[in-house]
Amino acid sequence: MATKKVNLTLEEQIGFSAGEIYNYLHQNGTTSFAKMKKELDLKGNFADLGLGWLARENKVEIAQKGPAVKVSLK
């Protein structure tokens, strides 16, 4: 059986990325943005956009710790 290719809108792709980030933080706790971005392997700017989505919804805390940016769920 052939699988149907699904074309997501840009907003849907960002929302999907936000979900991936949320789940990652739920499982792993506070982490550096760079580590999370690398481990999730989200394409393009979708890690940045997804994190911005979660920040706008007030679901994450973002803090500068020296040169690193730390991210956690609220």
C-alpha cells in the first residue's frame, strides 16, 4: 500500500516543531538550546520558530547562562 504524501503548511510545520521541542523538554528537563537543536535535528530554522511558538504561549523559560541558552518547561 502506498503512503500518501502530506504537505503541511508553514504554520503546521512550526506547530509540529513546537510539539517536538515540548516533548523533548518534558522527557529531558532543562537543557541547552544547542544540544536540543542538535538532538532533535529539526530542519532549517524550525527549532528557533518552534521555541518561539512555545515562548509566545508562555510554556517555556529561556535563560542566558554564560555563552549558552538554557531552555526548560514552565
